[in-house]
Amino acid sequence: MQRSIIVTEDGSHSLYVPQFRQSYHSVHGALQESEHIFIQAGLACEHISSYPCLNIFEAGFGTGLNALLTWYHAQQQIINYHAIELYPLQEQEYGLLNYAQMLPCRESQQIFLRMHQAAWGEWQAITPCFNLYKSQTDLQEASLSENRFHLVYFDAFSPGEQPELWTEKIFAMLYNAMIPQGVLVTYSTMGVVKRALKSVGFVIEKLPGPKGKREILRAFK
């Protein structure tokens, strides 16, 4: 997959993909977008933040930004992080991304590289409190255990570019894989997304979005 690094408004990097005519993150700020949607609306959600051990599933590992921010913000929790990504970044791509340099933590770059260099298809202890499992497969072919995940980051490319990933079938799989009261967060508020989530049993709410986006979605099982 052809990709090129771009600099977003908050100074953090993203990748632009001509094939999908869009970038991995908001051009208004990759870091601020991920913090707002996946950390503040997801990880910091009141009953999610109270679990001492969290099982998280991410649809779209991508640049690794969401995983890095999760490690950074959840250092008092044990995290089991299962991510799926069909098109992994190459070293010449992730090695140039500047997310770790933007966090006030000396370990960030080392942790970020460990995440990208971790073997695929097996659990890896990135730190004593952060375990990572990366699966290089299509989300449509994923096999997930039932009643496992407390939190789901749904960060696939947009419904306009990858409509096959925003369907009732996909959301039903995720619903079954989540524990009761589990939380799913995503950036898209399109009608087709809201209808698909509600049709499989999710209760949805719209929240204020990050810079450049009016609203985001949070869904509860």
C-alpha cells in the first residue's frame, strides 16, 4: 500500500493513502484526535477506567498511535491489547513518526518501537503491564472470543471508502466479543453506522468531537 507522511495541525504526523483518498488521522491534529476519541471518550470513560485489568480490541492498528496513548494513559491498569491490521507499516514508515517525541515520557520511543516490532500472531509483553497481540488479517475474517473485551476502538477507514467494515455483520461480531456494559468508540456518526450499531443491540450516544469534527459516537453493550 502506498503511503506518505504528512504533518497535521497539532504538529503530529499522519499517513496519507492515495488508494483511499484519505489520511489515517484528522489533518486538524492526529494526536489531539486520538486523545479525544479513543482516550477521553473510551479509556477514560468512568466505568472503563475503574477496571484494574482491561481487554481492548482495536480495529485498525495503523500507525500505533492509539496503542501508544493507551499505554501512556493507563499505566495504573494492566492492558491486554488485541489489534488487527491488514496493512502493517514498514520500519521506514513507523521509524519516522513523531508521536513518542510529543509525549513527556522518556520511554515513549522505546515502547512505540517495541509495539511495531512485536511479532504478529502471538502475545508479546511490551511492558509488565501492557500485553500486545497483533493480527495481520482482514477484519471480515477475524475470529474473536465471546464476552472478552471491555473496550473497542473502531478506527477503520471511513464508511465511504471501506463500507464492508461498517456493517451489521461486523458490529454483531464485536457486540458478541464484548462484555456486558462494554464500550465501543469511533469517529464516524454517519447514519449507516448508527443504524448498524443499533440494529445489533448497541445503545449509542453522540459526543462532541475533536477539532474539525462536530460529533463522535460512543456505543454501549
